[in-house]
Amino acid sequence: MKFTIRNQAKIPNKYLRFAKWKIRKLSAKYCEVLYSDIFVNQLSKNQNIIGVTVRIGVPGPDIIISSRSTNLKVLWSDLSSKMKRQLRKHKAKK
């Protein structure tokens, strides 16, 4: 599986490693993930709002998930639950 990460917000690597680990575990459980692109942007410098978009390449249409928050732990928790829900839906369609 190929990962592409664009970290324009300069967040710590531990959060990006967590995202890669979570995608690998969900891929093994639900379906075959071909690639994953993670885009991290800082939406507001004053309020420190971080926006993340994850594109998961699966057979068929790609899955695109987005979230934004000021707290990185809340952000990755929200994204991981969204990824799990979307991969579960994709597996059910097969």
C-alpha cells in the first residue's frame, strides 16, 4: 500500500504515523486499500484550525473523508471513525 502525505500545517509526525497505522489496520479488516493520500492544511492561523482530507483508493470510486478541528486528538479520532464507517459501507457493497 502506498501512502502520500502532504503536511502543510507542520503537525508532529506522531499524528501522521497514527493515521497510517489506523488505515493499515482498517485495510486488513474491511477491504483492500490500494493507496492513501493524506492532506493536512492549516485553515486559520489565529485560531489554529487544522483541516485534514484523506483519500483512500479502493477498487471502484475512491473514498474521500474530511474533518477540521483545533484539537489534533479530536481531529484524528473523528477521522478514524469516519474511515471505519466508510470502509464498512464499501465492503457491504461488494
